[in-house]
Amino acid sequence: MNFLWFIMVGLVAGWLAEVLTRKNDPGLIISIIYGVLGASIGGFVFNYFGFVTGGGFGSQVLVATSGAVILIVFLRFIRTSDVKTGR
């Protein structure tokens, strides 16, 4: 059941991150990947800065969405710099 919960949080967080960054819809699987990776990144960032969140669905989605937004912006930056350098 925990695995399904993790996938559900990842899906919602990935979709929200795509909406917030105005990214075109890459598909269900990529949204889940953004959300799951974003949960790891968001958890690290929130922990590093000392932010404490609750254990509910909303706070998990908030942390995962924050991390997914960071991930999407970072990937966009890398792709843009690759285009500028001609790689």
C-alpha cells in the first residue's frame, strides 16, 4: 500500500509541478518520475533549511511538488545551456 501511496503523491506532485512551470504534458510516467524524484529533492531541501511539515497527503504533495519544480527548472537550465553551447 505504501508503494501505491508514493506513486499517487508522485503523480499529483509531478502534475502540479508541470502546471506551475508551464511545461507541456510529457505523459503519465514522466509526471510520476518528476514527482517521485521531486519528493527526494524536496525532502532534502526542506530538511536542510529546517522546515518541518506534517505527515498528511497535503504536506507530502507540497514537499514533492517543490522538489519537482526545482528538478524541472534545473533540467530546463541544462537543456538551454546545451543549446547555447552547441552540444
